[in-house]
Amino acid sequence: MVGRLTPDSPPDRLLVGAATGDDAAVWQLDDERALVVTADFITPVVDDARTWGRIAAANSVSDVYAMGGRPILALNLVGWNVDELPTELLGDVLEGGASIAAEGGFIVAGGHTVDDPEPKYGMAVVGEVHPDRMLTNAGFRPGDVLVLTKPLGIGIITTAIKREVAPVEVAAAAVASMTRLNDVAARVAVEGGAAGATDVTGFGLLGHLGRAMIESGTDAVIAAAAVPIVDGAAALASDGVVPGGTGRNLEHVGPQLDRGDADELAVTLLADAQTSGGLVFGLAPDRVEEALAELAAAGHTAGAVGEIVAGSGRLLIR
């Protein structure tokens, strides 16, 4: 549907538009500067309003980091049930978003609120990037090693939170991951020489990486055993705590996917929908060890999870 909105001859300054399904739009200002523009919002994934605000804001700004950019300015986007929810609670949500903006070094300069039966919160974010150091989902190269900067399993755990079956320590680990910004991950990717990257959100690792492989004209070989998973997520999935979106993600990538010998649990985790997930990017093999060390020093649970090979958009689990 979005493809119908893409102009046949987009202006040269539109470096990234809707055609490639990338994380954000990029508009070149001059030889040194380009704007990165994105918007995202989510429904509550935790009970605490301020924590939800932090998660939603981190999720929104992630698209700027996924393009290798630096956020500058944001506007709040709010859907709020004014008849059922107190405005003081909305204040807590917005405070959470503001705290993430402070951590990321950008400003929240206003926003817009609509009356909505189901609460929603997020941000429209503007960032900047050097046109020659931009990351895109079309930039993955054969020979690159895939680096994933956050563990998977968030969708499973947030489903468990909604069902009130998530162990306290498992829920806390998921919140810590969701509220961690991808600023360090973006810097590590750019400084390491990455050209291809995407963040891992609602379509899961398989969905986002699958689109990137199509746009890059390559295949991804995923080492399932090397993919970091939030402690406790696999056990919950084994007990049937799996969000409905996982099945839709698998159906979507089915034509691209070679499961190899991976069992159903491993494939489920790879397709798990993430909220405020990490980045996945490609680095030359000799840059991977240093990148993983920097990510670990910054508190990330990252891993080298596969490699890029010549191909035509396939996902091969091994």
C-alpha cells in the first residue's frame, strides 16, 4: 500500500524514502548534512506509566540510530482516553519520554494529543547524519559478519507481563533492554565501517533482516545458537507464551526462509516481535571483536549472529 505513495521519480535529495522500507526517511541538506525523520508510537507494554513512556521514547528514537544518525528534536504523539485515565498519569508517561530525551541529548519541543479509547504514546523525531556515513537496509555486503546489539525475547516477555505470568527478574531484564538507547550501537556500527543496518522491532529479527536482504541483494546465514536471548524468554515460549504477531512474522518471511535443522523454539525466538530492540548491522570480520567489546563495556548483551553471503534475499538458519 505504501508503495503507491512513492513518487516515480523522487527528488535527488531524498536519499531514503518509502521504496526500500527502511527505518526512517533521509533528506540531504548539503554535502555534509542530511536530516533523518521518523515517527513511531506504541500501546502500553508494562503497567508503570513512566516506564512505558521511557520504552516508547527509546523505541521511537531507535529509527534515527538505525540510520547512523544523531537525534536533535522530537515531538510527542499521544492517544489518551480522557474519560477513563487521569491527566496526572499522562504526565508520568511524558516524564518518562523526557528522561529518554535527556539521555539521548535531544529536545522534546511539544507534540499533539488526541482522544483515543486505547492509550498510545511515541514520538516524531528529527535527527541528522552525514550523507557519506549513513546506514541503510540496502547496505549489507557479502563477507560481513552480522552483529546484533540486544537480546531477543521481548515480545514473549511483554506477552507474559500482560498475562501476569512473567517472573519479576525476567520482566526487569526486558525493561532494562527496552529502555537502553541504541546510541552506542549506532556509533560502534559507523566507526566500525558498517554500511548496512536496521533495528529489530515488530517484525522480529527474521522480518527486518529479511527485508534488508532483499534490498541489499544478499543472503543472511543466521547462527541460531549464537543469537542472544533474554534469560527466561525461551522457557516462557516453551510454555506457550508467544505473541500472535510471531506467527504473522513467520508467515511473512516464509518464502525467504530456510530453517535448516532449527527447532520450532529457535525459529519462534528469531521471529519474536521486539519493542525497542537492538540494531543488527554488518561488519568486516576483523572489526567484530573490537565492536563486541565496546558494546559489552556499554552494558549491551550483543553477539555475532551470522554472516552475509552473495544471494537474492534468503534467510538461512544454521
